[in-house]
Amino acid sequence: MDKKPMITQLSNTRTSNYLALKNYILNNEEFQWSWLAETTPDREENGYDNFGFYVHSFLDRPDIINGCYSRIASPIIVDAHNVVIEILIANNISPKVIYRMSANCVHPTLTGKYSVPHVDHEFPHKNLLIYLTDPQGGETVVEDEKYLGKEDDVIMWEEGMHYHRPPSAGRRIVLITTFL
């Protein structure tokens, strides 16, 4: 029996909302990035690199610290939300709830090793990943399935173990959303 693919490529309609948000994230000096020293805090695994990256959180993940619910973390949450909803609806997907949304920026590392494998939440969810830049060799891996995206690609997967490789050059900037 053939194994069902973990990663599904979705259509990106590249609406004016999408292009405006992408331009704002990539080209606006006022777009605020925060530095996180590790990809997956408090997790180490041999053969992987827990490298740092920049993040802009639109919607913080639900956890005990946030009172077990998501928290708005960006003044442009509505813009990011509208882009994600447009893409999902264009692909005949109707989300019930969005748990987390952020833009992540990874630079090349000395080792070029994959990030530490992880799942985003310990409850049912789907992951949506929008490539805002060409990842320059920074593929995404879900379980044992690899996906080397290109700028403006959109992929989705169920809550499987996943990780990624940093780019070989430039910046790997993605918009990640978790939802049900």
C-alpha cells in the first residue's frame, strides 16, 4: 500500500493583500524582528543544530503562560490573518481556529545542519508554511518527506515531526501558521 504524502502543496493566488504583506515584511525598516537563540528551546538532539533565528509573532501560541489561549502579538495581525484566510479559502480549506502565526527568518549557519525535529503543539493541528523568499537550499522535512520550496510556494501538513535546513545563502523567510 502506498504511503499518503505528509506535505501538500497549495495554490498561492498572490492577491494584492499577499503582495502588500510580503513587501512589508521583506522591505519595511519598521517591521520588528525579535531574536530567539534556539530553534527549539530546551531540546537538543545529536546530528542537528539548535541555531537561532529572527521571529515576528503575529499570534502567540496557546500555552499555560498565555492562559491556554492564543494572544495577539502584532499590530498587523489582521493583515497576516487576511492573507492566510485568502490562501486557505482559495484551496477549499475552512479553518475553525488559528492557533499561531509568525514570520521566521533564518540565516545561513556554520554547520548547515538541520534544525532540531519538533511538533508545534501537543494537540491536533495543521501547519501552513508560506515561503516569502527562496529558501536557497533550506528544505522543509516532515517525518521523512522533504520539500524544497521556492519563493511564494505554500505547503501544508498534519501535526507530524518536522524540521528544516538553514539556507546556503541569503535569508529563508517564511510565514508559518498553525490551525485546526
